[in-house]
Amino acid sequence: MSINVNKQIKEDCLGSLKLQPDLVAQLKDQNITVIGGTGFIGTWIAELVAIVNDTFDGNIILELLGRSTAVWATKHPHLCRDDIILRAQDVRSPFGIREETTLIIYAAAIADPSIHASDPYKVYQTNVGGIENALRAASRLPIIARFLNVSSGLAVAGSTTEAISERNIGILDFTRIQNMYAQSRRTAESVASIFGSQYRIPVTTARAFTFIGPYQSIDAPWAINNFIRDAITGNDIRIRGDGSTRRSYLYGSDAAVWLLKILVAGNNGDIYNVGGEEVISHSEVAYALSKLCKKNPKIVFTGKSASADRKYDFFPDLSFSKSSLNLNQAFDMKLSLERSIQWHSRIILK
Amino acid sequence: MSNKLRCAILGTGNIGTDLLIKVMRSDLLECTLFAGRNFRSEGMQKATALGVNISDKGINAIVDKADVIDVVFDATSAAAHIEHWPVIEGLGKIAIDMTPAKLGSFCVPAINSQEICGSGVRNINMITCGGQASVPIAAAIAEVNNNIEYIETASSIASRSAGPATRANLDEYIETTEDALIKFSGAEKAKAILILNPANPPVDMQTTVYAKIKNPDIVKINASVNAMMLKISNYVPGYALLVPPTVINDDIVMITVKVLGEGDYLPRYAGNLDIINCAAVGVAEDIATNVLELMS
Amino acid sequence: MNKKILISDPTLRDGNHAVRHQLRKNDFSSYCKAADTAGVPIVEVGHGNGLGASSMLVGECSLSDEIILSTARENLQHSKLAVHAIPGFCTIERHMAMALDLGVDVFRIAAHCTEADITDRHIAFARKHGKEVYGVLMMSHMASPAHLADEAFKMQGYGAEGVVIMDSSGHYLPLDVTERISALVEMLRIPVGFHAHNNLGMGIANSVAAVQAGATIIDGSARGFGAGSGNAQLEVLVAVFEKMGYETGIDLYKILDAADIAEKEIIPSLPYISSTSIVSGISGVFSGFIKEVNSISAEHGLDARDIFIELGSRKAVAGQESLILEVALALKANNIIEAR
């Protein structure tokens, strides 16, 4: 059963790679470090590197820095290979990067809303302090080709119904604690600019929107996670409000390919949105999931709030990403949902 | 060559740092390693200022420095301790577990420190802060009336003394405290309650124990509790009786104690954190004394 | 304009405070039947302090949670069965899981108004099992509107489908409610609710103010049966909301019948605003303390009102019942000293 899943993931990686024909050549022989490498992004990048090395003789060396590397290794034995180096590291503490590395991805920020609520200080230390440590580590490398900060579209989103462009600056009441996460992302981007300017580090930013697929932890209380869990367990799919809130979703292998493309081919100082193209409301996602699951769960709309007319849609304007780097999705929502259901079913229904 | 018991402290947050200061003050203990994951933490800076060896390699540092360590205080988290214990056990060291991981034997120094030291048990669990405050009282009552139907402890602590780890682990706190209450008092059933009080200035830790007993002998209970309080104050100087054993409704004995912290690293109102640290140091000192006796 | 109000009925939970948690099996079955017939959307049952709260500290319940929940479940066909649950009193494994198995539909996870972050795991548990889950902020007068909104936001982050603020001591005037509900409505994307107590005679007025400020969830008990001077009187609320043009889904005549049944069969004495209630309301002390304060003050020959004022200045919170005896003994000692 798990062999199939791994095979599927490999095939998905190849599928996404097909849309970036130059990428394999651009990645060949490279030394890459992903900080926060045991999360969703790090794991998908590891899958990609493995397949590129195995299929195309990529000769890439990938270093993954993370807090729970031991646990990650037991969960992904097929990714424990000579070309993937694991190092336990908490980013809140100063650290070093492999000397041979020339390409760095910072993906260690905490995006779980329940941690934002319960431990905002840790979020600040990780998102801001962590990237500072990473940039310092990068500045000590003999050669730095690029430092990619995986930031978040939430840094500049607000209450909106429109596609969020990279040029959005957005108004943020930074005095309120509930805006701490968005503020931490902004500050992190500022810190990256400082190192870009003062220490001449070639920094590029990717603003992540919503990702989906295997390797996503189902525990963080995002709407999509709740819907998937409800669908799998056969519980009613509970949607807060009227379900009109819209998102777009980018599948894991596409996300990994896009980020690697930005890493090797992006421009210094530029910001690229990374997210799905297909805009879809919560109720549409719920209906799609319901149809895909044998148990065909009911959709239940929970109470509508008095502030229901304020919309918090969250999806990117991808025109710049497309025009500058030709970033396109290989996988649509339907496949993303199918994969997610297959993946999480194994865990939830155990 | 020092005769002191060589202690490593794993976890450099508030608990670990407070432990460090207590260990350094002890005549019987010394801290040979202060290990965590974050050099930037205040604890690390404090340790450096005190001249203690520090490391950000966590459990791996324990492995590296195993030859200068006898006992490891684990002040990290339950999940982390579960990963650490096999390593510590493999090195043949004693673990004093400050987390609710419950892998080892419960220890309340006033009750079973000697027994623990003598038994050769290597994983010593310090239960919870409410447990350290209430279990000895429960045991003192049980010594007089050993037919306790039900025992309950309700602790109130200052909101400021409860960090994210405490708040995320209320259930574990409750369950571990209840298990310890039953074990040490023989009660048929137990209940633990924890209340966070946000009052400013912060309130001192307070714990009330209720015991349901048929025909409680209040005179004997008073004596037993007083004797226990003497034992506890040996290692928790700030432990005091607030409401002496009082019978309510004929068959319920109620006692309230207050715990004022030492103020070593944590503020004094955080008696809840202080008591579990005092207890841990207390049992470590008993281990040290035992070792010295064996050696002499 | 949202013209629907979700009424949640804690007659058999808050009311349990008024009888020191001694409601009987028949009380649960007869009132549940009546509320169900009247179309009350959510019926909340249990010990006054919620799931797993039966204790020496806050009072032992005459019935186990299991019996209460199964009795209620049997007698509710259309209404949803709800429990109030305070982390620190109740645990996921030993209490919430049991409630889930017994068919509870709605979980209201409550914390003192400044301690929302203790509700993360409990809200997540209910959410993971596909149940309706609300966050509840108790003694909400003890935080500023902005702070309250921040705490409510955390509960939203944990997965709550709505947040209800409680005026646990009956301390508010309507303007206070307007301010707070508005702050939450501004901050949150989920419904906001209000739970009134009647110590200053403001139960209905405060509930109306809440609705006008954007609240869509209101708690009310039959005849106001609840802690202290009781809650907002449910059948009055239904009549008033109907008059104002709001939909509650509750049949007015049938809820009047249910209240009559409650008065006749389950409420030993109707709530009224006593002198001590007024003092506890003014001093902002939890209404659930009233019975205990009255009994301890009688026992020790003290004026209950003095105890309340002292508890208020010590900012006592629910669950600190043991403080009552301590305060009483301290006052007694003071009196003796002064008498000299």
C-alpha cells in the first residue's frame, strides 16, 4: 500500500518537472540546503531531488535542517539516502550551513494558527530570529548563489475578494496580537532585505498561498484539513459561515518545482507568488470532497457571523510568476484532493 | 576530586535554569552540563555567566559528556523525554524526569525518597507541581485513616506562572496527579483540578486537599499532617499551612497549603514551579547522600 | 441583516448551581422533553461548572455525568444536546470522550476570559470528531473589550465555530455589553454570543443589547433558573425577540409551557434578586459562589456581603471556592481584633 503512495509521489514529481524542462539542467550538481527541511516543503523537495538524481543523474546534494530529523527519518526511510543529509537544528539558535551549499531555502516559519494563538513568542523567534540566523549562516558561505525566503501571502493579505499581487503592501494593524503572524512575516522579509543590502546576499522571496497534498500535517486547524478529515471519517463536513470564502490550492510537487525554479532562476530582490490558479470556495471544496469519498458526508454550514459581509478570500495573482518564470501547475484541484484523501486515510483510519 | 553528585540539566527554559541555580547552591550536587537547543535562551546566558558548561546539542551533548554525568534532570517535555530516556538508560545514568512522561517511578521526597534511592530505580518521575504539594498531605491523612474513599486536590496558580507547555498539558497534569494521589494515599478514587488565576499582582500557589473519610480522627490527622509538613519544609522552605485540617460535613477533611517560591530564577509567586524543582533537588541530594554512604 | 438568533438553553446546567448540583433524573427528563417539544435548538445539561466538575471544590453532583447525559439524550429528539466543559476540571480522555460516546452534539469549551489558550486541545478534540464546538469566555467583565476580542480570536484559531461571552457575575450594564460584543464582532469571522446573569436586573436588556450589537447566539434559562439571581429568562427572551422581528425557531406557547413545567416540577424556588446577589453583581464576583458564601457566612456569624466585597477585591475566579472559607476565617480574625 505504501509502495503505491511513494510511487505516485514520484510520478507526480516527474509530472510537475515536465512543465519546467530546463530545471533539471539548472539543478544538476547543485548543493542545496533547506532550513526547516522536515516540513511539507522540505519533504517534497527531498522527493524531487531524489527523483532527479535517480532518473536524470542530477548529482544534487540536499541538506535538510530541522528540529525533528530523527522522527522524519523514521517516517520517510526511502528518503534516507546519501544525497540527502539530515541535521537536527532549532533555528532559534545560531547555526552553520554546509560549506559546499550555494543555494538556500528558508522554510522554517511556523504557520499553524493554533501555535500563533498559544505561543506567539515562539512564532516570532522562529519566523524572525530564525531567518536572521539563517541569513547569518548564509553570509559565512564562500559562495552564495541565492537565498530564497519562503514567506506567506498572509503578510500582505487583508480583508479582500481579489487576487493578491506581489505588489500589495496591505494595511496591517501591527498593534493587535492577532496580526502577529503576518507581522512576523513582514519583519522577516525586512530582515532578508537588510542582509541583501548590507551583506550582499542575493535574496529572493516566494510568497506561499495554500498548499495541499501528502506530507501536509492534518493537525493544523486549517479549513482544508478539517474538511479532509471530516470527509474521511464520514463526519458531517462542517463549514464555518456560508462557505463562500475562496482559496486556491497548489499541489505539493508543483510547489516544490516552483520553489526550486525560483531558487535557481529567480531574480534578486524579486517576490514571486506561489499558489494555485483555480479559485474555489470552501463549499465547492467540501462538495468535491464529499463526492470523492465513499461515505458521502453531508455538508453542514455552521452559524453565520454578523460580520459575514467581510470577506477573507486568499488567492494569488500569478501573472508575474507566469510571465517571468513560466510557472504553471501540472495538477489540478481534483487530483490534489484525491491524493490528499488517499494519503490521510492511511493515517486517520488506522 | 569532588564528592558531589554530577548532574546534567537537559532543557534550558525556566524550569531548567531554576534547577541550575538550586543545584549550584547545593553542597551535595554540581552541574557538569547545561544542555538545550537554543543558545539564545536566557538560561544559556545565565549558565555561561555562572561558568557552567553549556551545549545546544540537547541529548547528544549528554552522550558526548557521559563520563562526567551521574544524574540527568530532564526539564524538556513529555514527548522529548520519551525520546531521551532510552539514551539515558543506555548510558547507565539516572534520570530525574520533570515532565509528565510518567515512564518511571513517582517520587515525593517526603514520602519515598529513601525507598527510591534504595531500589536502584533509574527513572524518577516528579509527578506534577500540584502533586508535590498535595500528595504528601494525602499520604499523611492516609497514615491515620487508611480507608480514604475519595481524595481531591484543587490547585490555583498565577496565570503568569503557567507557560504554553503547562497550558497545552492540563490533561496530563490532571491525570498524572490523580494517579499519584491514588498510589500514595490508597484512596479508591481521586480528582485533581487546576485553576489559573489572572489576578495582578500574581497570586501565590495554593493547594487544597479534600479527603472523604468515614469518622476522620482530626486530632491524629493534625499531628500527622504537621509531621509531614516538617519533612516537606526541609526541602521546600516556602511550604506553609493556610487552613489547618478542618472537618466539613462530618466526613470530609479539608486542608489548604500555600507554596511560596524561593525566587531563585522564577518569581516567588511561582511556587508551583519551585516546589517541583525543590523536590527534584531533594531527591538528587538523597541520591548523593546514599552514594557517599556507600562509598565511605 | 441577520435576523436569526440561536438560543442555547442552560436551564439544566446553570440551574444546577441554584440547587447545589442536586437536580434529579426526573428533572432532566421532564424539562428536556418540554424544551425539545418547544423547539429549543440547544439544551445544555450537567453540573453547574460543567463536565467532570463534580467535586468537593465546587460541589458534588447528585448524578454522574453519564446518567445526566444519557437521560437527556433519551429525551431530546430534535434539540441538540450540549455540555459546558472547563479544561482544568475536565479532561479529553476521561470526560469529553465519554460525552462524545453518549451522543453529545455540542461542546462549549470554557475558560476564564483571559485564559483562552487552555482550550486549544479540547476545542480541537470536539472539532476532530465533527462536533459543533464553541468557545466560551467566563467572567468576561474581568477583561477589556479589546483583550476579550484577542482571547476570542484565539478560540477562533483553535477551531471554535462561535464564541460566547458570559457575564458570570451579572455585573454588566447594557452599554458594557454593546462595547464588548461589538469588539468581538469586529474581530471575529464566526458568530458571537452572550450569556447573561440577572444580578442587577439586566438579564433581558443586556441580551437585547448584545443582539443589537451583532450577537447571534443568546443563552436563556426557563424562569431564569441559574446561578445567583439567575440567567436571562428564556421565555421572556423568546417573546421579546419575536416582538423585535427576530427568528429563534422556538414556539412561544410551547416554551411558556416548558417554563411552567420547570416552575412546577424542577425549580424549588424561583430566582429573584437578593441583597447578596446585588452585592456580588456590583463587586463582580462569580454568581455560583452565592450559596457557598451564604452558608459559610451563616456558619461563622459573618455578613455575606462583606465576604463578597472581599472576594471581589481579591478578584476571585470560578473554582476558587476554597477562598471563601479562607476569606471568612480572615474576616473573623479581623473582627475579633477590632472588637477588642
